Amino acid sequence: MNRRIGHPPDATRRYKARPGAYAILPHGDDVLLTCQMDIEPDVQLPGGGIDPGESPLQALHREVFEETGWHISRPRRLGVFRRFVYMPEYTLWAEKLCHIYVARPTLRIGDPTEPDHQAIWATPNEAVRILGNDGDRHFLTRYFFGSAP
């Protein structure tokens, strides 16, 4: 079962399915996040959409690199959640199916290649406070503290 997190779908809207893969990336006492600096800063777990013909793990490696500049290792699936949101960068309403993993950032290659993204480090407590969506907060809290808000 895929838990819905966030606002329920609006029955008057049509949503496009958007599967994606996202990662909790602990390193030492901190966790690696990405900040999308589009209209307003939005702190997120690194990750994104799964392209046609791509597996969730392939997408996870690609998206984490694009958004942080880091390679990762040993991804392990933690769960999945759904959220219904407007995606202004694509001008569409989406039903996001978010596959959540934990992995290790192993090698920084350089700056993010995705435009308007910045890699940031935060403590788990800071990350819970600054993450921009309830699903990311839920999984990060459960991973680091054993229970979700």
C-alpha cells in the first residue's frame, strides 16, 4: 500500500503520474540535501523523476548526481508515498509516487549539474525542520529517530 502524504487529490483536476526516486544520504553527523532555488528556495531529499525505460535505482543515481554532484553507493529501499502537487517547472498537476531510499554519498565529483540546485548539509534535526514536504520529513524522521511525526 502506498501511503498518501499531504493534500488529498482535487476531484476537479487531472493528475499526471510522476514516479520518482529520492534518497536520504547520511554522512557522518549530517545528511546531504538539495535546495532548488527556482522561485523560492525549496529544500528536498535529492532525487527526481524516473525516465521512461529507467529503473528506480538508475534514476536515483542519476538524479542524486545531477542535484548534488555526488555519487552514491549501497542504496536500500525504505518505502514509498504518494503526493498530489502542482509542478510549476512542468506546468502540470502531478500524482507523485515517491520511492524513498537510504544510500551513502561516496564521492563528490563537483557542483550540481541541474540548474538552480545547490547541495547542502544539515544535521538530521535541521533537515527535519527545513525540508519542504511532509513525505520527505516523514521518512527522514523515521530513519533517524525511529518514529514519524
